[in-house]
Amino acid sequence: MTLSVPRAVDLRHEPVDKVLDRVEQSFQVRLDRQAIVRKRRSVGARTDRHTWVRIERRGFDRIGAQGWNGPEAAAVLTGVVMPRWFAGFAWREEDEPVMWRADEFELATAAPVGKAALVTEDPGLSDGWWAALNASLDALAGQRTPRIATPDTETATQDLVTAAIRETFPEVSDTKVDEWATAHADLTWANVTGPEFCLIDWEDWGTAPRGLDAATLWGNSLAVPALAERVWKERRQDLESRTGQLMALFFCAKVLGPHAHPQDPRLKPAREEAARLVAELTVGGTRHR
């Protein structure tokens, strides 16, 4: 029987041996099963041919009209430091409205900066790292694509921005996005490597409100004030545009909204930043740091 709603699964705890077997057979590789990297909706591992394989599970309700071949589609991007994509395939999970996708990439030479989306200590990144980040984000933003970004697997639309901001900050009446640009759409500390910069995990990239990437990295730095300040300084042009301010508030809404976690180290700084952003957006001001 086909289910109308996919079963909720957290791949950090779900058995995946059969999935790994299928991927090994299809790619003709052996995965290092002793060092599997598990996330909520994906797993990844090195292979015996010195590549990296990422496997994701996603329900039909989270796959839009453009499909979800983000890593493959990203192979055409230029000027962005990212692993080379080699191959990919997808299959449907039996009796559930769920798709699996596996992609094989060049192995990044450095590890992710963070084990999770946010960091609680300054990673001490070099000026060269920041220069590479800026060059990649600028190059990415300047390219055009018919893809629509899917941050947190939700399609980046005006309605999404408006709903998220007004639910938590109803005093902000004007949430109109004036500028759109190509974005990675999941720019967390787990998706950038260091000390050598590389941008990984391209499942959700596409057109998004300007500043989404900068706001995501900034927001995931709020527990380390000096790091958040550095992100803002480096991406000032994006974050001090009106749309960039909206994206910063959009991120704060996720931290402070109905699903806020009382132990989240970003709570207090997010409240302070949100208060400033609301004031600036409601009076038409611009932040200066």
C-alpha cells in the first residue's frame, strides 16, 4: 500500500545498511562504513577510490517541479570553490512517497568547519579563507538559473519569507523582497571546509532573496559574537541591503519562533539582533557597524 505521507525518519538513528549496499553496487565502490557521517536527512562516506558519496532521503512533498538533482546541476557553475561532481542516481523507496539520491564527488581536502550548522567557538579562519568565501559567493550570485532555492527543503518564495517573519515579528509589515540572486541556500558551518575553503552539499541551491547565504552563515555564528561580526563585515553589501536585512530577520525568526529551543546558544544574541533589525526595517534605516 502506498502511503500518502512519508514516514518521519532521522538518518542519524535509522538503519541504512541496505541503502549503503545498493549504493556500493551501483557506483561499484566500497564505502568506509566505520566512518559514516550521519545527518538528519543524509549520510556520507569516503570510498575506496578516494571519492566521497552523499546519500539523501527526501519525501515527495519536499521535491518540487524542478526535481532535486542539485549536485548534478551545480556542476555547471563557475568561479565557485566546490568538489567536482562525478555521478549520481536516484530511486524510489518501496511503498512510500520517498526518493533516495546518491551522488559521488571529488573528496574535499579539508574537513567541515563545524560538526553542526552552528559553531560555539571561533574556528580561527585565515584572511585567505574569507577571501575565498567572498569570491565564491560573489561568483555564485552573478550566475542565473531556473532553479528555485529550497532552504530547509522549503521553496524560497515571497510567501515563505512573509509568513516566517510575520509569525514572529508581526510589527514588520513590509516584507517585500526586492532583490533575488543565486544562492547555495544551506550555507552553514557544516557545509564549508577549513582551513582550505570549499563549499559542499549543493542539494538546495537556486534563486533566493539576496543575502540568504550571508544571513545563514551570520546567524549560525551568533553564539560567537566576534565571528558573527566578521561574517557581517565580509558580507556587508548583502546584509545591509534591505533584502539582506530581511534575510537576517528571517533567520532570527527561525531561532526565536514557535520551535525555539531553550538551550540554543543563539537565542540571546538573536533577540538582540532581531530588535535592531526590526527597528531598522520599520523606520527604513540601514545598519552601520
